[in-house]
Amino acid sequence: MTDAGALQRAWARQAQLDAERGVIECRMCRRRSGLDKTLTIWRDGVLVFAVCDRCAGSHDVLRSPTDAGIEVRARRRRPVVLGGSP
């Protein structure tokens, strides 16, 4: 089983390679978008977070510095409706 820190490091390595090609994977929906359609956070020259414009448009994304790095939280602006009337 892989811990969260190892997953974060693997994502950061892949994101760094993708950024060099001009493509970033959104951390929320996992869709790949161009750098011009993605909000990114870099720390000491390393990509630490990315969210596509679609997800950023439907979520309030809060970024806060911490002693350990950067904390990122997101909350939907509207409720998610599952199902619906027939």
C-alpha cells in the first residue's frame, strides 16, 4: 500500500514532466489541460498543485501556507444533485 506522501511525490514528478510539455493534470478531476487553462501553484521551482479552469470555476479553492508546505482546500459552490425526477 502506498502512503499519501509517496503519491504526492509521484504526482509532482509527473506534473513537472508534463509542465515541460505544456500539459497539466488537474488534481480534482484528473483531466489534462494546457498551462493556459490551468491554475498552478509552484514552490521553489516545483509544481505542487494544479486545478483546471473548469474545476476552479465551480469550486472555491483556498490555498494557505503552512510550516510543512501549502494546504489546499476546495468546496463546491453549488450542491451536487444526484438522480433527479423521471
